[in-house]
Amino acid sequence: MKKGSTGKQSMKYHKKIFQLTILLFCLCLPVIGQTNTTGSDSTMVFGSLKLPQHSQTDSHPFVNSMGINLLVSTNGFGLGGVYRHEYSDDLAGFIDLSISEAKDDNEITFIDPYTGYAFTPGKINRFLLFPFMVGVEKRLFKDDILDNFRPFIDAAVGPTAILVFPYEMEYFTALGHGHFQYTGAAYVGFGAYFGGERSNIMGISMRYYYIPYPKGIESFDIGSQISNKTQFGGFYITMVFGNAW
């Protein structure tokens, strides 16, 4: 092969390499510009660019929620409802209304072995509590614990209606002969929500209710005197189930 011919082929080869380099550089410009704008790593990926995907939690923060409260205490069971609003990732406000029983500390319930009828000697009145509470909730350890376990502390205050109705009458008949007394109430508690799906609310808490009635309400006949009930609070375990939006 002649020397001149070899030189021309070499020039053509280098020209093709140069053209291919220019073409690749032009193709890479959009990728380089996208990389610099977003501040991500400098790796070049050829192909179509995809926008970052946002989770449902990011686009829908679920700041409002409503749920049902199930209450369990030494006084018995209760039922209620709650509305909750999140003001930030670790602070929320709420209102709740519940109904639950209250008993005298002197009560001892017996069961008739022949009829199965439960009775409490000396009991004068039954009580149903209707506390309407407004409170705040503070999430704990937000940056230290996974989001599917969210511990919190809470506190609330509000008015309470106490339905007083006679014990010696049949339960539902006695409700029609009852009357209301009114007082204030407060509670403090702690608990946790469970689950990573924020659109569903599920949690449990322990609360201590303080519901005084200084005048006292006739509650129990201990023989020589009538016992007046002045404190209607106590410890409650509360379970909540609901939805958020």
C-alpha cells in the first residue's frame, strides 16, 4: 500500500471519530443540564428522563382525621368519637366526646346463683359521664423512631355532664327518671399510633381523668350514713380507630 493512500485513510478515520464525538456531546447536553439543575449525582444515563415520583403521603398529608374511641376502665366500658387536626408534624389539636360509666369505690356486685341476676347492695344511684374535651397532642421521638410507631403525650380540658339515675329501677326505665349535674374535667395521657398507612388511624393510650364534683352526689348507703361521690375520674385505656384525609 502506498504511503499517500495510507495517510488519506488515516485522516478519514480521525475525521469520523471527531464527528462521532461531536454527536455524542450534543446528545449528552440535555442530560448534563438536567443533572446540574437538580443537584443529583453526575452519572450520565442515556434515555428518556423521568420526573421524581411523589408518594401519596407527600401529596396528601392527611392533616384531618375522625375516629371512634373505645374506653375501658375499672368503672366499666365507654364509647366516644374524636376529631383531630395536625398543625405540624409533631403537634395536633383534637376534640372528643364520650360516654362511660362511673361507680362508687364501695360497690361490691353479687350474682344470684339461682336467677343469674347481678345486684349491688347499698347502691343508690347509677352514673353516666359525658365529657366534652378539647386538647393538644405532642408527638415524641419523631426523628428517632420509624413512622409506623408514633408515640405521643396528650392533655385535654372541658365540661362534663353527669347523668344521675336511680339504681332500684330497671336500667332503661331509670334513665327516664334521671337528671344531669355539670362539672369540669381534665385528663393527661400517653400512647402511640401504629401502622405506616397514614390514611387509617389506629392507636392506644392510657389516660387519667380528673372529674371532681365538690358538692357530692348520693351514691352508696353504707348503713350508718350515705356516701356521696365527689370524684368521677380514674384511669382509662382508650383505643382509637378511624380514617384521615
